Amino acid sequence: MVLRVNALALAGLMLAACGDGPATPPPAAPYADPGFIAAGNVRLHYALTLTTDLAPTIARSYDILQRRNLALLTIALVPAGAIDARRIAATELQVVAATLLGDRTPLPLRRFDEVGGPTYLATVTVRHREPITIEIRARVAAGGPEITTRWTREFHLE
């Protein structure tokens, strides 16, 4: 009798194992950050890009070392609603990179005065599949409104 019960249990397990495999998980949502934030009459544009994704001539022109685990943060301030407007200089601009472990690192910014106005650049070390949060605080006039943004990116380096 025990043999029959074991045989039936084994047959039931084999039948349960038949059929379709587990469903494929849905694809990850695409990265959909707009790349800017507006406050009052100013729009702050930002981008975080792996340095290996830059054209070598562009990287050299800004004296950027291209490494697999190094990202470039680019910041520009422009008048909100204006098309092809000159970039605005910031009177205050602070950037912090934060990790999941709570490590907060202020990022030193370099200002590049170009034909269209100033652009601010900083580099940050990133890790494979480890989210990094960037916090930006800016003002374009002393005592003026503060523009703040906080967003998180994750890079797949392999």
C-alpha cells in the first residue's frame, strides 16, 4: 500500500512539473527622467552619462578621463520657456552624490565658460547595478529662489 501511495505521489509531482515554464518577467521600465526641473523663470538641465559613452574628442576637450566606472554630470541653467537662450551663471551651485549605504560625497564642479554661457561639470565614480542619487541645489541670484532636484540612476557596467 505504501508503494502505491508513493507511486501516486511521484506521478502527481511529474504531472505538476509538466506544462509551461514560469512566465518571463516583464521588461524593466525605461529610464524616463526628463533631465530638467523648472523653478520660477529658470530651468536647470542635468545629465549623468558614463564617460565611455562620450566621443573621445569631447572627453579630451573637457580634460575628462574615460573609465568604465566613471560618469560625467553636466549642469546648465537657462531661462524657462526660452528657446536657444544663453545659459545663466549660478551664484550658488552644490551637488552631492549619495549611495544606498548613506555615504554622501560633495562633488566638486568645474565651470566651463562657452559661447552659449557657462556649463558645470563633475565626475562621479559609479558601480555596477548600484543606484546612485544625485542632489543638486542652485540659485541664479543671491537671495533668489532655490532650485533643487534629487534623482537616482543605476548603471549596468558589464
